[in-house]
Amino acid sequence: MQRYYVPKENWEKDAVLVTKEDAHHIKRVMRQQVGDQMICNHPSGKAARCIIDIIADDYVKARIMEWLEDDHELPVKVTIAQGLPKGNKLELILQKGTELGAAAFQLFEADRSIAKWDVKKAANRFKRFDKIIKEASEQCHRNLKPTLYDFQSLHEIVTDSPSYDHIIVGYEEEAKREIDYTFGDVLSTIRHGQSILIVIGPEGGFSKEEVIMLKEHGAIPVRFGKRILRTETASLYALASISYHFEELRCSK
């Protein structure tokens, strides 16, 4: 059943109003009719099964049939801080990261970033990125659409670190040596409901100065396996590992 994310102001006591691109999608793409059903997600994370009552030129109004009890969110809140990668890699990271359960994404330009942030194109890029996240959220039946934060520097991100319970840095140098403290060891210290910031560098990795600064703010450098991963693979490895640890092994409740 198709799922739509509806802003708070479009909810009534027993009805919901779907507008703009979603209304167009219902009418022109899904070709739904009065009496057909769909799922609407409230910004709180609750989802409702709804039945269409009115299909107008610029909106669709549906009646709430029941509130669903399903929960498709990770039991921990993971924010991916991603150093700007080249080309279209960022779109892949956002799409697959959403499918794997990321709660938020934060972009930054690292010392070794080849790609540079173009302020003039920022609005259009964020609009495109938000659409990718929204469509991925609908496809994988997320209760909440991940947040895409405004662009910040790495220093600005870590100075907000007190808001996170744990900061993890994917550091390629850790993959080159035998270590006693693994990513799995870090996960074993995390509990349900806690927040995690995972910082991923661009293609060139982090500079030594960045790693020192991250450590000074409480970040723990870890390796994601013994192989050096591409930047577009690292966050997906981390999210998949977190999902397996907390959802399949049912650890750290």
C-alpha cells in the first residue's frame, strides 16, 4: 500500500489532506479512485490507514480508518555526517542510508574533499536530496522521514557533539593495523534510545588535524572491517552493522 508523508497542518481529527506532488502522484501515477486506501504518516512517526473520500484538482482528502502499530525505525538514532564525495555518490548514500535506518544526514566539506560546496546551487541540491530521502522513506515504509540538516563545517558539527551520546569516526588507518577495540566493542556500549553520530570522510579520508580535532571532542576512531571501504560504502556498512546488532541480535536493550 502506497505511503505518504503529510505535514502536521494537513491533519484533522479524523481526516488528512494530501496536496502538491503527492496529490498528483495519487491521481496521475497511482491512478487511485475514491474508496481506495493508502497509508499516511504523521510527523510524529505515527501512521494511519486511510480511505480516499475526495479527489480534487489540487488535493486529495482521505478519512482515517485506523492508526497502525508498526514501527520500522532503528532502536537507536543514527546521524550520518558525510564528507562531500565526488559525482552522484551522495545521492546513493542518502537513498541507501535512508533504507538502512539513518535518522538524519549532515553534510560537510573535509580538508581532502575533492568536491566543493556551491552555495549558489545549494537550494536546488537540497530540494533534490530531500526528494530522494522522501521517496526512499516511502519505499521502505519508514515511520519517519530522515532529517537533512543544513551544510556545516566539520568543526561546527563536532562542537554540537554534546547532543550525541556517542561519536564514531570511520578512519581508514584503523583498517591497516591489528586493534583491540573494534566497532563491535563500541556497539556493545550503546543502549536503546541513545543517539549516535557517525562521521565519514570523503574519498581522500581525513587529515591528521581533523582526526585530532574529532578525538578532542570525544570521537572514537574505528575501522569498518579489515578492508578499506569507499566513502559511499562506509556509512552503509555502519548502518547495516547497527541494524544487525540491535534488531537481529536484539542486543543492548
